[in-house]
Amino acid sequence: MTNIEDMLVLTVFFREACGTRTANARVVAGQYLGFSAILVISALGAGLLPILATCTWMLPLLPSLHAAWQVWREYRAVGEELEHAPERGTGTGVLQVAAVALANGGNVGV
């Protein structure tokens, strides 16, 4: 099911790219970057598993830190106006595609 989901998400990204060459290149680069991150994390995880097993008590802190970061960013953004609306048809960024590819995972464990 992961491959089907990945194809659907990539179809949406390519549709947002509107056929422009640079936007399509960003989608492809983001997909490669995301999958490369999956491979790096898997390799690091295999080597660092004994060390990280002693630090699992810190995992519940991650959502709290993320929420605090978001609140701080929103607090700083209060009073600032949006200078201009984003242009239509520019597609998605490399890091956005990479984040989705990383979140979607892969068949690395298979």
C-alpha cells in the first residue's frame, strides 16, 4: 500500500507543478532527498540502536517541544502582515516533497 500512496502523493505534487520544468525538477529532487534521508536514518538507527535504546524516555518530550516551537513562531508572527500572496502554479518546494517522502516511509525494512 505504501507504493500506491506514494504514487498518489507524487501525482498531486506533479499536478501542482503545472508542467513547468523547474517545478517538476523540485518534485523529483525532493523525492530523492526524502528517500535518501530514509536510508541514512535507517543506517544510523542500525548502528546506534543500543545507544538510543537508553534514551527512549525522552520521546514524549518531542510533541511538547514541537508545540512550544509553534506557539513561539505564532507569537512572533502576530502583527506582521503578509507582504504578498504566493504565486499560483509555482508548485511545491524540494523540502516539502522530501518531508512527505520521509513521512511516508518506504520499503526499507522489507
